[in-house]
Amino acid sequence: MTTRVLVTGGCGFIGSCFVRLLIDEESDVEVMNLDALTYAGNPRNVEAVAGSPRYRFEHGDIRDEALVARLVEGADWVVNFAAESHVDRSTSERAGEFIETNVLGAYVVLEMTRRHAPGARFLQVGTDEVYGDVAWPGFPDEQAPLHPSSPYSAAKAGADHVALAFARTHGLDVIVSRCTNNYGAYQYPEKMIPLFVTNALADEPLPLYDGGTQVRDWLRVEDHCRALLLLLRRGASGEVYNIGANQDPEVPNKDLTAMILEACGKPASLIRPVEGLRPGHDQRYAVDTAKIRALGWSPRLDLSDGIAETVAWYRERRDWWEPIKSGEYRKFYEELYGSGS
Ligand SMILES: NC(=O)c1ccc[n+]([C@@H]2O[C@H](COP(=O)([O-])OP(=O)(O)OC[C@H]3O[C@@H](n4cnc5c(N)ncnc54)[C@H](O)[C@@H]3O)[C@@H](O)[C@H]2O)c1
């Protein structure tokens, strides 16, 4: 039997990986991709599957009730990736778009699902950043209190709460995932790994904040998407699931930077230390992933292999990232890091 899936934000980094996974590997799945094509949404991310008869695209906004009502009709699964996703934009600019899309938008997709596809399973794609700064040796499980530090993570926490309230209040079949930082192909080069990889490949400086002491639990995007598919199939309704690599030992940003430079074959002299803490940025993220691992999930690639694979992709696909690193991107980059970078 065919499974009909409404994916929102499927032209972004993670959503497009999920769409490609569904079309390439799940022959009984049909995908409707709703995406507003903001600066972060790129139709080229899904061009490999765009010709499939099982794939359809709709250009539009998740806040558009009538549109979402029409698209959600008949869906078996609804997967909400659509979001404003960059922490630095949420702290350096007005955060209204983050609240609008990440909270109100999530609400609209939930409400339209409740009204027009009440039997559908709804997966709210969330982030571990909702737990805030996690002091070593903490590994928050899904019951841990939320302490979001940036407008981005606060808005994502809001969406988690609204989604879980729809499960409780309306009996909607909701699952919330909370994943650690992702990396891989097609990631917009404002995020740390593609920023550093593409700067290194272009012999430009790598702006490393605060001595590179901050710790993220980097997970390959394909591993994240396989975890989401598993949750849609086997997750328990009304539950939250953490997803993370549990890097051991943990990898501070300075070690990650060294790994990237090695994979790019570039010298450490490219590192440009940036003093001071960034507002809204946490020192360490880590999560307890026992719950999703009990469903049979584990990441497939370790970090150094994943970074080598990712660098190889960016080396090959200059046609994808070089046009992005101009225009609006350049303006934002210079505001954040200065024009000397
Ligand atoms: N990147 C990470 O490391 C990470 C980790 C955990 C969770 N997440 C979550 O996963 C989701 C996807 O993240 P990403 O890194 O792929 O983000 P992204 O910024 O690459 O993509 C977001 C996509 O959403 C679309 N979009 C934005 N506003 C929209 C709106 N109002 N209506 C319809 N579409 C809209 C954009 O056009 C874009 O295609 C987000 O919800 C994010 O919070 C990301």
C-alpha cells in the first residue's frame, strides 16, 4: 500500500536528504514537498528526484492555512522540517521570522493535519538545542527540562510544546524528534562545517570562535534521516526521541576544524581566531539517545569518515556552493565576520 507523505521544508538541507531517501529507497512512498524557498531552500537539492512520478513540489508557506489544508488531505505521514534554522541570524537580526515560521507555522501544519488528515502520523523535527547548555558530564534524556538560549531554539521549543499539546488535547498521532547538529552534502554554507570546508577549499580564513572549545555532537545527515524514517514506522505516539551521534571522545570545534583542514589538505594557518562569545551560543550539547537506539537505530559512519566524505562532496560540487556564496550570503557574512574574511 502506498504511503503518502507531506514533507515541509524539503528543499532545505535535512528535508531534501529525507526526500531523496524516500524517493530513492522507499518504492511504496509518495512525497508532496511544500517549501517557501527562502534563502535556505534550493530546488537543486532535490533535482535528482524531481522527475520521479512519486514526487511533487508545491511552492508555498506553511503559514498558509488554505494551502496546507489542501496538501495535507489524504496524507499518512506529515513531517515538518520547515523552519528558520540559523542561530546567528536569530541573534543578530530581528527574530520575528523564527517565531512566525517555527512556532506559528508548526501550529498551522498541526491544525490543518488535525482537521484534514486526523489519522496521519505527525513528526515534528526538532533540535537538541532546546535543552540549552549542557554541563559535562550531562546527557539530558527526553524528560529533561528545556532551557533554550537563542531565539532559534526558543522557537523550536515552542513548536515541540505545541505539537505535544496537540497529541494530548486532540489525540493527534504526534512524535517529536530532537537531533544534534547535522552535517553533510547540500548544507547551506553559513553553517560551521560547510562554511569551513568551502572557505578552506577557496583558501579563505576559517573564523573560529572562542578558541574552538565549544562541543557539538555532529551527526551525518543521512543518519538523522534514517532515524526519522524509523520513528515514523516504529516510534511511539506522543513521545519525544533524542537523536545524536554520542561522539566518544567528544569533539570540540578546534578538533573538528583540524579534521576539516586535514581532509581539505590545507594548513592550520587558515584559522582566524575570533575573540569573544557569540550571544545565544551554548558551550556544549549532548543527549541521551538510549530511547531511539532501543528501536534499533545507530549512526553508520564515524565523524572522520563522514567529514572526509563531506569534503569530497564539496570539492566535487563547486557548481552548487559557489553561486550561493555571493549576494545575500556575502552581505550576511560580512556583517557577522567583517569584510576582511
Ligand atoms: N541543521 C541541523 O543541524 C539541525 C539539527 C536538528 C534539527 N534541525 C531542524 O531540522 C529542520 C531542517 O533544518 P535544516 O538545517 O535542513 O534547515 P534549512 O534552513 O536548510 O532548511 C529549511 C527549509 O525550510 C524552508 N522554509 C523556511 N520557512 C518556511 C515557511 N514559512 N514555509 C515553508 N517552508 C519554509 C526553507 O525554504 C528551507 O528549504 C529544522 O526544523 C531545524 O530546526 C536542524
